Amino acid sequence: MAREFTTEINSGKEEALSEEKKGDLFFTMLNGQTVKDTVKTSRGEFVVKFPKQADLITIARLSALMRAGIPAGNFDGTGEYEIQKCATLDVIVDSGPAWFNKAKKSPDFSWRNMPDANFVDEVYAKALSFRQEIQAELRGTAGNAAGEPTEKVSEGVSPNVGGGIFQGVAGRIKRGRSKPPGNNV
């Protein structure tokens, strides 16, 4: 991964971190650094940043602005998803190919102006994968080659369950109406 750290917040003073904390992503980001990565798409490479809490608040505000004062509950699931997706990309995509950087200079630019919905989905999916990788690292879970966390979440699950959703589930089904004790009806 071509990950890079950039200074996002310059407080004017650098906190001396212990050797243990220097390599810790959480403390690095807490001291004003942000993590960026380059994602390759069908229309060029884009630099995306990991959204911190302030970015998530900005995404929520942009989403509200895109809804023009209409409550989110009044939108169908697809419409609300498109709003969230475009607001997210407006905040976390820093730069891209020359055509994108030129378009982004316009104060009216937004990902909702992109003509190709599949392309927007592609960039969003790759940016989301990057975010999930960083979030897993912040949680302290390592990733495997497939990019999935290797965190052990299935402890205590019966081996009968297997790899499929209900494959080999051990259990019985009792059909019929059950009556509570003492109720003869």
C-alpha cells in the first residue's frame, strides 16, 4: 500500500512521543497527521484521505445541504445512499488525474455532478476499502492478504455451522403450537 502521512493540523509544537507511541497509528493521527492513499480506478489514480471525526461531521453537514432541508427519512434508501456517497467523496478525495483536478477547482464542483454512476461507485468502494483497512489498524486487528481482518470473532461458534450461512446448523425444529404450563386452551 502506498500510504503516506501528511500534516493536517499544525499546532506549532511537536509532542515528543515515546518510542512505543511513535509507531502507533492512533497517536500519529492524534498529533495532527492524516493518512492518505492512492487508489487506482478505471479513470485514473485518486488520492483519498482517512476521514477523522471532523470529516464525518462535514460529510453529515454536506448531506443535509444536499437534501435541501428535507429530512433524511423522506428519501428512499437509494436516494439517501447516493447523497451519502457523493458527500463522502466530496470530503475525502484530495486529488486525482488532471481532468479531475481541473474540475475540482470550480467552487460548484461535487461528485454528484459526475455523469457515470458506475465510476462513482468504483471510487467510493475503493475509498471505503481504504477507510476500513485504516480503521482495522486503529482497532489493532491485522489484515490478511485478502484485506479482511484476521480478528477472531467466531469463538464459541459450533463447528457444525461451517463456512456457509446456515451450512450444517445443528438443531431441531418443533412444529405445532406450544401451550404454556397450566393453560388448557
